[in-house]
Amino acid sequence: MLFTDRADAGTRLAEALRHLEGEDPVVLGLPRGGVPVAFQVARALHAPLDVIVVRKLGVPYQRELGFGAIGEGGVRVISDDIVRRGRLDESDLASVEHAEAAELARQAERFRAGRQRLPLDGRTAIVVDDGVATGATAAAACEVARAQGAARVVLAVPVAPPDAAERLRTALDEFVCLSTPFAFSAVGEWYRDFSQTPDDEVVSLLAQAAEGPGADAGTPEGPAPDEDVEQEVAIDAAGVRLTGDLMVPAGAGAVVMFAHGSGSSRHSPRNRLVAAALNDAGLGTLLFDLLTPAEENNRAKVFDIETLAGRLADATGWLRGRTAGQIGYFGASTGAAAALRAAAGSGADVGAVVSRGGRPDLAGPHLSGVRAPTLLIVGGNDTMVIELNRAAQTALRCENQLEIVPGATHLFEEPGALQQVADLARDWFLTHLVKQV
């Protein structure tokens, strides 16, 4: 089993933990990589999320050999056997523990940003990591959770080697693992993206979970504002923190979300020009990047329509809690396929879709499930993309239209070409979004 990234692993892991939802659990992520996985689990189970900070106590002359672990609240788990065999005296123990206690306190303060640790007394604690190699740290975290008062401790990980998995199953109340491959050498080999999780991401995910579903400070909520709102926003989409630019004119009846494709971003002057035309017509816009900066040059990510569409759908849910009007999608390149795939999703409530120089064909069999009126705009000299759009159009079962801008190439760089795109998009959204409000 190969996971796309930690968010994907967390989503899949959550399904295997559904039976615990009725136990009122607390989800505890091991920093740093376990927290993005735990975030998805907590969200799916509607459970509170916290971090469980554990510091291994290493034998002074052999640091990789742990003689115990410490956790918050003065919890101390010691292996008397290793202490005895290592001939460690009290001064050895005290010296190591003092140094690790200082680092534990620093990490806990950094990650929680002043919030109190969630009490575990009498509750089911689900300890989550992004995978285990030996399982020593995860096992120590489970012991700490038990010592902090948890009535039941469950360890949940996406992947582990068979031998470690067998040990953990016999040592815990419950061990949930999606994959135990025999050819195991490292956790990271079972992820397409196993990039390092920075402290800031841990802090951000914990803060968002503490605020509740869909919460994000400083964003407009409820009906259209009485004055223009223009701000940079942070959106959690499938466990990834995405940055966007939100512009909502006073009294706007709808907001158009821009799904950027390859070679594009929220800073693209092409997208900015179209967004400005929509704003001038009284429509709100949200320009945000479906990919993180680290993912933008990865072609596999650029063409991963399912992941892009999932992030767009999550971002739509975020926006829906902040606007009373209709929501539309404007997609470019692979972003157009993501927009159509998201619009075809179960329960999707999208008022209209516009594709600029897009690849709607990449939405494949999902095209027939799109219900939102869809406008496909292609440059007259972009012959290959014209054919791909015509083929996609035959698969659409919703109201749709193909507009070809004469003399324009793929990026609509010719004089006046992009303005034609903006005018077509504006008219389509005004017709199919605002009339529904």
C-alpha cells in the first residue's frame, strides 16, 4: 500500500478507526509527522486533537538505547531491566532526564501555543503516528497516555514492519495498522511525499483543530458584507495548509473560486485580470493554490486530479461557511479538470463552472456527473486542446457551451484575447450564479 502523503494516510486510517467514534476518543498525534495524519483522523471521528510530546531517555554511553521515556505532567516510564543491565545510577538518570525534560517543555509550549493539554482521564486515547520502524517511541507514547489517565489506549499507524506490528499488538489494548509489508526498510518508502513536517505546520493544525471545524480567525462569516473584504486567508484542505487571496465586494451575491493548474498560481497576471473583471461586476473571488510550493514542480502532483479535486472540495466547504451566496469554479489547465471533478462529487453544490484553456478530459468518467452549467473556453490556435475540449463536451450531461477565441493560443497572450476570456466568464457567472441567489 502506497500513500500519497500524510493527509492521504490519515484519511484512510480514519476509516479503519470508525468503530471508535462512539467511545468519545481523544486523538493524540506524535510530533512532527504524526500530527498531519492525526488531524485527518480527528476530523473524521469528530474528536478533539492534541499532541503527545514524549522524550526518550537514552543510556548516556549509548543514546539510541532507551531506558525509559518522559511525558507531560511529570509522567515517567522507566525500564528497570535496562537500568539494571546498563548499571545506571541515580545521577545518570537524573542528568539525562533533566536535559530531556527541558526539551519536552519547550516542544509542548511551541506546539500548543499556550493551550492546555487535553485531559485523558477515563477516556480512549488514539495515539497516531505516520508509521513505525521499531515502534519504541510509539510504544512509549502509549505508556505515557496510560499514565496520564487514559482508560484505553489505541495505537494507529498507516504502515509498520511485521515484527514490530506483532510486538505492538500484544502490548496494547488495540493496534490498528493499514499495511505491514515484508519488504520494509523505512517508513518514508511507503509515501510518495514524505517531506519533513515543519513545526509551523504542527502548530497550525493543532490551532485549527482547537478552534473547531471550519474555524479560521479573521475570515468573514455569514451573509455578504456591507463593505469590501480583501484579505489573505489560510485554508486547510485535506490536511494541507493553502494560502489564498479573498476579495468579496460589498453585497456580492456569489464567489468564484479559482482552481489553478500547471504553470499557474494565485499570483498569475492572467488569473488576476479575470478576477478583477469578476470583482468589477460585483462577484467575489478566491484565488488560492491547490499545490504547495514544494509540490509545484512535481508533475505527478500537477496531474493528480483526485488530490487536486479533493483539496478544492475541502476549500469549498471552508468558503461555504463564510458566504451566503452561490459558489462557482474557474479552472485553468489541470485546474479545470479538478474543478469539474469536484463539481461532480457527491453532495457538490456548485452553481457554475468555467474552464480557460483547460483539460476537462482529465476528469474522465466523472464528466457525466457534473450538474453545474459549464463553459469551456479555448484559444482558436490551440488545436489539440480544442479537440480535447470537444471530446469532453460530448461526455457532459449538464448545460454546457464551448467558446473558441479566434487567433488565441493556449495562454491567451494575444492582444485582447484574455479580455475576451474575462468577458465570457463574467457573463456566464452572472447568468448562472447571481440569478440563483
